[in-house]
Amino acid sequence: MIRALGAGLLAALVAATALPVQDRVPVVAGLEEMTRDWRFRLRGPLAPGGGVLIVMITDETAASAGGWPLPREVLARAVSALREAGAAAIGVDLLLVDEGGRTAADARLMEALALPAPAVIAVAAEAGKASALSADESAGLLAASYDTVYWPADAAPGSVEAAPVSFLLPLAPFRNAARLGHVMLDMGASGQPRAMRLAIPLGASFVPALPVELVRMAKGAAPADVTVLPGEGIDLGGLRLEAAQDFRAGINLLGGAGHVETVTLHALLDGAVDTERIAGRAVLIGTNVAAVGDSFATAFAPDVTGVEVLATVTDNLLTGRALREGTAAMGLGLVVILAGAVLAAAAGWWLPGRWAALAAGVLVLAEGTVAQMAFTSAYLAVPVVLPALATALGAGGGAALAAVNRARGGQAQPAREGRQVATIMFVDMAGSTALAESAASDVAVDRLRRFHRMTEQAVRAAGGRVEKYMGDGAMAVFAQAGGVHSPPVAALTAALRLCRQVEAWNVVEQKKGAVPVGIRIGIHAGPVTVARLGGDDLPDVTPTGDTVNVASRLEALAKEEGAVIAISDAVAAEAQGHPRARRLLKGFQELPPQQIRGRQGLLPVWVRRTG
């Protein structure tokens, strides 16, 4: 059993070691992403918090404004209308990078973005290569970054590890008039948006995500109030945004396309949107114009626009519902891995193959239930693939060790000379004389061999060892050191299994016209003395003593009582003391205390008269 638990711990160690790098293993990452989709669908859509509004530039909007790209005069009017309606924060998910040459319109847009408080506009970012920014671009990006950082005692400023990122900034007039926020999403193995980095390291400063800047503005916090906490998240003047070590916050999908409240830009400009729908809310301007706007497949819909994903992230941050992939999720994942692997290893050791597989399946289902509950109630993205793998490995390891243990006889035989405790079982094939008289000698020998094999199989399966064969009988030993169950319970299990096997064998043989055989078994538990007996030519190390003699006498008593199995009170008491083993005594009858030949005093005995 200890070795089985060791196998479970080893399986847990393997899975725990892989946990920090699971996203880098394509198979694991793909399966994890698939299970996360299942969790979203099982949970169902969530109602938005109500703090976010999308102003969508549609094909109709673009057509009415003269086509795409949208004239900046129109965008300036939209931003001004939102300010007049009392929007708490305004974000523009458009890359203002084309020169256009419309100076007056550009000036009006710059003014709309800057006053009375700067709006936030999008910065494109792509991981994989470093930016080649001009000095002016670098200055503009740093000016929009957070530079109040609380570095842990064991980390030097600028020591956050991150993949290189290239940035595409808006034109200088716009980036100087507004705040900047990156719109880079972390994509899953299937191309679905899974997370967003709340901040991207830039030297000793951090470039915020556009939703982070929106939340900061909506909450009325100044840039100077922001503190970046590497390894924990971002503090927006008292509002803590949790994130993983790399500032990644999982995207908690709310629903499909249109789930976040949306109005069209042309409806806004036409005065068809009540100011009550805008006042006090974080507003995002984006587009779903065909062949222009980006769109993504999610668990809820095949085509959710990029601005809707950003609105979802903003809602997550405002309501505290972003998926947590950091310490808490990984910690719970480690607990699930350890518990699942160890319990599965124990199941593999204690239970037969099919039941062990069923137990492992139940454990995986329980792990999935825990992950779903944590996902729904605490927004924890607890891993499920590696815990399931650890459970499977634990069950397999426990079962393999149990099989080896049984194949070796469970190490149940007394290993060395001396006094120790063991359970002794004597088996005798009743009716062997009639069999010898009615069948040819080779047939009788063949059936005797078959009986010996069945005896050995039943004993080994329960963790015991056949010590010796004696004609048509055998003596088996179940020692304290081995076996899946306690030795008396293991012996009783083997006896009942052997009875069932003999009954089934008789049914087959009788159909062939053969004489059925019976079986008698005696079991007793207690101290034995392992002694070296025999001569020089045929030495024999075997258990001896009162326990062996009583087990032999019980087998003879079974014949006298017309019983199949006779056990001592020591064996019955052991079975009664284990809730799962009490069922083994079904069909047994307690006799009045018996006088056992060659032994003083009376012995309580239990018999079973049918197999």
C-alpha cells in the first residue's frame, strides 16, 4: 500500500511539475481550452454589470458617413456627444494611423479626445518581436505608461520576464491628445481570445491595456494613483485588479454577440440614444464593418467583434469577475492533483481492475465538478487536464503495483525464520476418491491440476501465497506484511472466490458427464513459528505451530458439519471489524464453541454450509 501511495505521489509530482508550463504543451493547452469552453457552456451566459456601453460603427453608419475609413469629423462628433451625455470614460478601439490630410477634422478630433479629460485610444501590439519605435513614439508610449511600481523585495526594477512586443501607435497629434491603451489579446490554441495582459512591461514602466485605462477613468483615479504590483496585478487607487505573474487576466465571457449593451454610432449622432444610457458608464467605440473589424469565435458565438471582447474585459474588471489564473487557481489545481492522484493510486491498489477504473472515472468527474464550481462561483480557472492525467497515472500505478504484489503472492509468505503473525488456510478437494474411481488416471490428474490452479489464482488474487500442495489439498498463507486486505479478510475473500470458481467449474464438468467435486476450507489466524524443517536433500521453510494445526482441524470440522468453510472466531471478528468486509460473513452460522482435537479449551467456530 505504501508503494501505491508513492506511485500516486509520483504521478502528482509529474503533473505538478508540468502545471506552470501547460500552456506551452500544445496537446495539454488544446484540451484545457476545450474544457474551458465546456465550463462556459455549462455555466451559461452572465448578465453584464451594466457599467459598459458599446457604440458600434456599422455598415449603415459607414455608408451614411461616406464610406470607410470613417471621417474623423464624424468620430469627433461622436466623442463630443458622449462627453455631453455624461460618459464616465471613453475608449476608441480604432487605429488612428492613416494620415488622411484632413487638418480641420483632425484638430476637432484632437480637441474632442483631450477635453475635458483625455479619452483612451487604441495601440496595436503584437508579441514576438521588439518594437522599432522612434524617439518621439517611445516618449509618447512612456508618457502613457504607469511608472509607480511596487517591486517585491526579491525582484529588481524591470525584472519582469516578458516576450518582446512590437507596438503600432496612433499618429502623434492623437496620441499627444489622448491616453493610450494596448488592445493585444492572448489567443488560445484554437484562435479564441482567452486572456488579456493588463499591462505590458516597457523598461521599468508598464503600458496599460485599454480596458484598464477605461476602468481607471470610470473610477475617477488619476494616473498617479495607479500602482503596478508585479506578480499580483494593478491597484487603481484602491480598486485591485488581480492578474497572474505575467499580468494576464482571463477573459470571463458573458455571452455571444450583442450580449453587452450596444447602440449604433449613427443613432447616437441622430440623437436617438437617451443620455441615461450613457451617463456614468464606460463607453467603447468600435466597429463591425464587414472586412474591416476583427471578429473571434468564442464558446457562445462564432463571430464576436474585437470591441465586444474589449467591452467584456472592461466589464470583468469593473465587476471583479475576470477569470483568475494566478496563485489561487494554481494552488487549488495542485490540491486537486495531489488528492486525485493519491486516491486513485489507493483505488488501483485496493480494488479490482474494473472497479479501480470506475473509481478513477468518478475521481475525474469529481475534479471536474470542483473546477466547475470554482469557475462559476469564484471565477477561478482551475486546470482540469493535468489533474485528470495525474489521476489516471495514479490509478494505473496503484493497479500495476497491486498486480505485481499479487503475482508475487503479495509477499504474504513468512519471509524469514522466527515467530510472527499470519493467517493459515487449508483447502481440500472433496470427492477426489470418487473422481479417481470413475475417471481415467490422466483425466483425474488433469482435474486435480485444474483445482490446484484455481486455488492458486484465488489465493494470489487476495494477496496470499500457496505454501504447499498436499495431494488433493493445499495450505495457503496470508502474512501481516502483504496483501490488499488484512490477512484474515484476505483469506476469507480467497475462500469465497474459490468456492464460486469450483461451483462454476462443476456446472461445466457435469454437462460433460463428469462427477462433481466438493471443497472444504478451514481458516485460522494467530502466531506461527517459521521453521526450517526436512532433511538436507529436501529442506522446507514452513510455518508451524498451533495456528497451523487449528486451521487444519477446522478444515476437517467442515467435513463433519457438512460445511464448505469453517473459520475461527479470530477470523470472523476481523471481518466484523471492517465495515466493507462484514458482507463476507453473509451465510455463515456461528456454532457452539468446539473442542478442537489436540488443543485445550473450546474454540468459537463459524461455518458456511454452501459455497
